[in-house]
Amino acid sequence: MINLLPKEYTATSGLGKYTRFIKQFTYLTLALFLVTILGSISFLILSAMELKNLEADIGSLKTQVEFQEATETRAVLLKDRLSKIKVLRQVSSSGDKLEKISSILSKVPADSLIEEVNLDLQKTSVSINFASLQALKNFFNDLTQVNSFGQVIMKSISFAPENGYLVSLMFEEK
């Protein structure tokens, strides 16, 4: 390298070292800046790709949730239908019980009063007020002839002079 400057303008050796240091520091700083910029751009590109993947996953999860909602709705409707079928079956079995209890209640004498009739799935209960002991006896004789129920249980019997005999019976299925 040819130096065309006069000697008085030449840099001292300390100043030359300082300028070389500044020049190297500038190159190093520029290199670090470029590496940082490239790293940031790479990070943004990778983040954008990850975001697209997550959006695709969200879309597929939404589809699965919609499918599950439709399935759950069908399950709820099916459960509701099954409960309605169960109620209808109970109503039809109550009709059978009503026929059975009607055959028994037809044996109640005319001077007696049927106070209460309860129909359940497992048992049926009846409260009858008999005007006389003879009417009660005739009813029990007729009741032994009817085989509609598996078991007849007398829950209570009471007597009041003004009303007569109040008998509570429970009928259980066979």
C-alpha cells in the first residue's frame, strides 16, 4: 500500500491500533446484527408455520366437537324415547292391574264403601269400609276364590260404631 499523505499527517502507531480496533469492532457488530436479524426472521417464519398447524388442529377439533354434539343429542333423544316407552309399559301394566283389582272390587257388597285404591308397579292397596261383620265375612269368602294376585296382606282392620269395619288390604303380584 502506498501512502501519499505527507509524514506530518500520518497516524501515530497508537491511533492506528485504535482505528483498526474500531474497524474490527464495527465488522463484529455488523455480523452480530445480521445474525440477530436472520435469527428473528427464522423465528417469525417458524412461528407462522406453527400457527398454521395449530389452526388446522383447531379446525379438526371443532369438527370432532360438532360430531360429538350431534352424537350426544341423539343419545339424549334416545334416552328420552326409552323413558317414554317405559312410562307406556307401566301404563299398560297398570291397566292389567286395574282389571285385576276391578274383579276383586266387584265382590264388595253394595252397602259397603270403597275408601281408597292405590296402584303401584309392585303392589296394589285398597281400603274398604264394610257396614257389617257379615258383609266383611262374605267379602273374604269371595276373595279366597279370586287368584288374580300372588299374595293378599291385611294391613289393618278397625271398627267404628258409626261407620263399621275399615279394612286395608295390600295385593302383591305373582
